Amino acid sequence: MWGIGMTDIGVRVNEHFGDNLLQLSFPKGWSIEVRKMYGHDASPLADTQIRDAFAHPIGTPSIQELAKGVEGKIVVTCDDLSRPTPATRVFPFIMQELNAAGIADDQIFILSAVGLHHPMNHDAFLRKVGREMVAKYDCINHNPFRNFKNLGRTSRGTPLLVNEEFATADLRITVSGIKKHRWAASGGGGKAIVPGVASEETILWNHSITQTRRPEDRAIWKLQDNPERRDMQEAARMAQLDVSVNCNYNGKRELIGLHVGDVDTAWIEAVRLGYKMHATPIPHEKSDIVIVNAYPQADQGIDWWGAQESLREGGTAVALYHFPLGRAYLHYRQERMDGQWRRLQGYPEKWWPVTQAHNIIVYTDTLSRKHMLEYHDRVEWVTRWDRLIDKLTQVHGDEATVTMYPCGPLQFNPTRYPLRI
């Protein structure tokens, strides 16, 4: 009977929707290595440590000091569910800082810094900032198509059209998470402004600065001489961002680092920690099977880097994709332009994401034809783990070698991607 003499391994799935462990069973004879990032099991910050971070900001006065005497509106931004940021952990402390300065709750509003992503609904705000925040403060969505304040142009020519409510607030605070980003180097910092609360025109201009898309100009953890990232940081200063709150997290999305203050200096310190915590040296030996987990950023699809790095020629790449919202359907830029073109052309791309793989399989709890159309027809999609194991056993036998990356969207090979600041 299937299941006898098996090895069970728990893998975390469903970010923002329980972050629960999915139990997976493997044949006893297989050699399995769970390749964790350095900070996977790092201890979460205690309340005293969070308060200390707000009391001792980097490069700016504290939020409490900045808020004293403010009579107008105060905006605090959050990212959406496409980002793993544990915002629920820091928002109560921000509000305590503001209240201690004499700020009334009705002076504060929460703005989703979603750029061109789809707007957040009530449930999304609850999951991102917490039930108490939604009950006490006006939570509103950024609209990338209207209601802007023109702040001129950056030195790289980007027209800076910023959400009017953000730009006209008397105190501006952003909350972001730190993880790798394939061309903006990292999350956090000025990215909360562009694309976060900018217009479509501003976002597209910024994203097209490096027309050549040269790897030496745009790469994960490359802050140095990265034109889009430099443009974002400049834009944040032009928008007069007062306080940047940057969150670091572990393999459970728990808050393990908090850097509050200046949009450059506080952010860079957060980047240093994020790089250290998420770095994952790859094995020297290639494996028969490599499993990459889409947690904790499944909204953005599957990050195959671990299989690309660690799979032997002719091996099998497997993705774990469990997330109730599924692959994001709506990113305005893609739906209005790229997505429509691909549909009209009958989805001409046949993406085989791991070149050396003989088999590629996605294990998911919910099939999505839209997601499947992104891939080559030979990619297999399965909803039962026992059938997946049966398939792998037929191909690789009873003594297969397996490498698993439990937090694929966060992890990276530090040898290939050094931190450049």
C-alpha cells in the first residue's frame, strides 16, 4: 500500500491564508535534502525589539517626533498580498507612535501601494494590516490612472506623477518588505513610491529606463549603478517620504528585522540583513529531482531558480503551488498589452523553464488553465501527491536524490548574485 515506509516532510504553503504546513511523503530509499536559506529559522522579533526600532530610527527623527503638532492627514502605506511582508506585525506600533504624539485616529489613513496591481478588497486589507487597523482607519486603494500631483521629473527624465492624497498628506510613512527583485535589486525603500503610489505613465517610464535590459545593469541585489532603482530612490525623496519602514522575514514570514528611518540609509541596512538571511548556497552535486516551492509569493507564479541551479541533466523539476488566490489574473500592464497580444496569437510561447529537465511537473491544489497556458504543453499538472510520487518512482527508481527549496521566491545563490551597494 502507498504510504508504507515513507519519509514525511512538512512544507509551508498558503501565505496570508494560514501559512500552514503541507505534509509530503517520500519513499524511504530517497536521499532528500531540504535546502534552507540562512535565516529560515531565525527568531522573530519581540515587541520590545520592535518598539526599540521605532524609538531609534536610522537617519530621521522618530515617527512620534515628526508627528508632534501635525494637524492634517497622515498616510501609512502597505503592499498587497503579492508580497510576503508581515505588515500586521508593525502597523499597531506605528499607530502607537502617532497616538503618543497626539494624533487622532481620524487623521490617519492607510493607502495600498499597489502600483499597477489589482486593487485590494476588504478581505485583503484584513490579511495585510490586521482586523483592528481596518476597523479603526480608512483603508483606500491607490489608483494608477487618475488623481495625481505632478512633482516634476527625476534626473533620468521620469515624469513624477504621485497619488495626490499621498503627496498632500502632512506626514508620509511607507511599510515594505525586503526580498530579492529580478531587476530593481530588492524590495523596500523607494519602491513603495515608484511603482507603489505612482501613475501608470510614471511606472512605465521608470521600468523602461534600461532599454537594453543588460544583466550587468539589472539583477537581484544589484543596487550599485542600477538605473531603475536609483530613479525610485530619487523619486521617493522628491515625494518627500518622511519615514521608510523596512521589514525582514524568515521562512514562516515572521518579522526578524526592522529598519525604520531614511529611505536610503535605513533601507540599505535592511537590504544587508535581507541578503544575509535569504542567501542559500546550492549543493555541489546535482540532483535527480529538484522541488521548488512557490511560498511565500505564489501570487507571482513559480520561481524555478533552484531547479535551474541544482537539477542534473535529464532530471525532473517539480513545483509546489498551493495558494487559494492562484496566479495573479490582473496586472493592468500585462492584461492591457502583453496578455491581449498573447491571447490573439494563440499563446505562441512554449515556456520550458528548466532547460536541462526531461520532465517538469507542477503539484497544485487548484488547476488554472490560464496559468497552464504560460507553459509548454509537456509540463504536467497534478493535484494528487501520491500519483506524483508514483510517476517519479517510475522515472528515477527507489534511490533518487532530491533537493528541495522551501521558500523559492526568497532564496538565491549568493555565489552567482553578490550584494552590490
